[in-house]
Amino acid sequence: MDVSNQTTVTEFVLLGLSAHPKLEKTFFVLILSMYLVILLGNGVLILVSILDSHLHTPMYFFLGNLSFLDICYTTSSVPLVLDGFLTPRKTISFSGCAVQMFLSFAMGATECVLLGMMAFDRYVAICNPLRYPVVMNKAAYVPMAVSSWVAGGANSLVQISLAVQLPFCGDNVINHFICEILAVLKLACADISINVISMGVANVIFLGVPVLFIFVSYIFILSTILRIPSAEGRKKAFSTCSAHLTVVIIFYGTILFMYGKPKSKDPLGADKQDLADKLISLFYGLLTPMLNPIIYSLRNKDVKAAVRNLASHRCLTF
């Protein structure tokens, strides 16, 4: 495409719910409420995992990382979404769009790897409990967590570097609430086949490989649990990994729902389909971070005890 006579894009317009202004106030209140729950719930989990010495174990170290990651992930996009509901013309600079894409993409990839690391931690705890203190020592689990962040950041850097090198000219309207990378790539006035291939490879590495690893880990975990002779022993063993398994199912289940559901071929329903896709994508980014602390606090006696101790200590100080 000849772009010599086109104007280079310096900012993007976020369409959001512009076509449905009556919904903006409702969704502003709903999303703000969910965001506050995310900050409070994950903030409490981070706090208790640091302050309570009983939680200074690999599992809660990973959980603290997951909570911090969820706060970062939602903070990279939710304030932009909320501002868009209040601003008549929802614009973002080219550089601001690139930063927002980098942060959200990096956090998403990091969470995929981190969930795989947490599955390995549960595998060792259930299948090799006597070797657990040796295998999952601090010299092992800290580099594991760090490598998750590094891998996610490196992947995001590659994808966003390829995206920002594309020429953007003419249309600068992103049909989304945020700078979602696929929506941005559609606006490029150049061949994006390299970007598509690169993202496909990244999806295999950061989605396919962790899912396969988690699946295999839980086959061994369930096999070990079923061989425990007492019902009480089986229940106790399963309870140590049930919260992680629940989070994994919700996280990957929503991804499969988003990208695996059939598209409507009815042109008259295209606008409704488009609105539904945007809302599903938006709430997917909020659902898992909001549910994670709830799941871990409800299904984990240690976390509930730590939260009660923290609350009682705060009451006594006042």
C-alpha cells in the first residue's frame, strides 16, 4: 500500500462504548467496584504472605507473585477503561498505547508461566513430599518466579517491538476499550503476517506449553492422591492443590471461551456480536484477578487464619 500521501498516526481513538452511551455509567460503577475488590483482595493476600511467618513457603511466595501480577495487569488497563467512560473523546497517544500493550501483554504471558510453576510446586508437594524441602528450596523457587516475569516481559517486548515498527496511517479508531494488540494490528497499513506468525509461536509457548505441563502434572497428582489409603488423607492432599486447580480452570476456561466460541455469520447481528466480544474481553481481564484471592482465602485454612490474625492485630493496635 502506498502510504507516502497518508498522515502518520500519532494518537488512537478508543471506541469503547461510544455507540452505547447509556451503558457507560453503569459499566463505570461495575468495573470500578470490581477493580477495588481486586486491589483489596490481592493486596491483603500479599500483605499476609509477607507478615505471617507460617506462609513463608514456596506456595505462598508464588501466590504473592500471582496477586502482585494481577494488580499490575488490571492497573495497566482498568484506569484507561474508566477514563474512557467519562471522557467524550477517548484518545491515547501512540507511545501511551505501546506502553499499555506492553504491560498487559507481559502480565498475561507471565501469569501463564507462573501458573505452570505453581503446578510444579504442587506436583512435588503431593508426589514427592519427602523431597519437597530439598527440591523447592529458596534457591529454586525464587529463580522460578523471576524467570516467569523475565519470560513474560521478553515475549511482550518482542511482540510490541514488531507492532510499533508497522506504519499506521489513515484510520486510527481502535474498536476496543484499550489498546488490544489484535485490534491495533488491524489498523496497520502494511503486511502483518510476521506479527501473526510471531504471536502464534508465542501462544504455543506461553499458552500451549504451560497447559500441557499443568495437565501432565495433575495426572500424576491425581494418580498419587487416589493411591492414598484413607479418605481423610485423600481429602487433605487434594485440598492443598484444589485452589490452584480452580484458578487454572477459570483462567484457561475463559480464554477458551473467548477465542473458541463460534462467530455469528449474521451481518445484522454484527454490532451486537462486536459489543459482546468487547465486553467478554473486558470482563475476562477482571474476572480471574478478582476471583483469585477469594478462591485462595475460602479454600485455604492457612490464609483464612493469617487474615484473621492480621485483622485482630490491627484491631488491637487501635
